[in-house]
Amino acid sequence: MTLDEAIKRENKIAKENQKIVDTEIVFDDVSLSQLYCDDTEVIEEHLENYKKCAEYHKKLAEWLEELKSLREYKEKMEMQYLD
């Protein structure tokens, strides 16, 4: 897996989890309420977990972007000194 592929994957996972938090829809149009019989405590717990997961993967994507930028900068500096 390349760095770009990893960044894309982490952003996709973050967006998918955030979508569940925003819509409370999981799977194919099945809501958390339907899955957990309107048990608000369980639903809130699941939403919090999806939110944490989205934040985790978003942060990981940001770190990977930073790593990519640093590698590009390092490569640029090495090329400058080789010329």
C-alpha cells in the first residue's frame, strides 16, 4: 500500500463513520434505532464509538499527509544539495 492509498483509505473510513454519526443510518438504510429497539442509551454509546472512530481515522489521515509533505520536502532538499 502506498502512502497516498493509505491516506485515501483513512479519509474514506473517517467519512463513513462520520456519516453514520450524522444520519444514524448503518448498513443499507437500517437505522440504529431499528437495530437497538430505540434503546437511547445503547444508541448513544454506538454513536460515540462511531464518532471516536471517525476522529481517529481523520487524525491518522492528517498525520499521513504530514509525513507525505515531509518526505517530499526532504526529497526536494536532497535534490538541491546534489545539484
